Amino acid sequence: MEILEWLIKWFDTNCDGEWERENAIQIHTVSNPGWYIKVDLRDTPLEDKIIDSGLVEQSDDDWYFYRIKDMEFQASGDSSKLTFLLSKFREIAEAKP
């Protein structure tokens, strides 16, 4: 639950009456089965970052990727990876420049 509390705080920090009207956090399932996460980063300290983990695939049931590209954090992984992927976003957001 801690990671969701952090994500809520990150979202609230960026809300300024305008940002939240054009940017979003999306989390949904995919058919592999697994998760997909997209976080809009425009007008945040992360908007100019570029990161790409590449696909990490141990098996059909153990896989993930995450990246920042075009002012978006995008991540996907198998059904056990939701907390892991949100934690990766947190690591990136909290990293020192």
C-alpha cells in the first residue's frame, strides 16, 4: 500500500489546477496477462529524461519493461509486477539528477 500512497502524493504534488487537466496516470490490465502503466510527465522534473530498461523476459510468465520516452513513463509486466513497476517509477522520480 505504501507505493500507492507515494503515487497519490506524487500526483498531488504536480496538480496545480492545469497539469491534471492535460496529464494522467493510467493503470490497466493487458491480455498476456499483465499490467500496463502510463504516467504523463509533461511539466514535471522528469519530462526530459530518457530511460529504457528493454524487455526483461525470464519466461512467458516472468517479464517486464519500463521506459521514459516522449514525456511519458511507460511500463508493462506480468501479473505479479504491478508493485515492482510502480516502484521503478518511484526510483526514477526520486533519483538525484
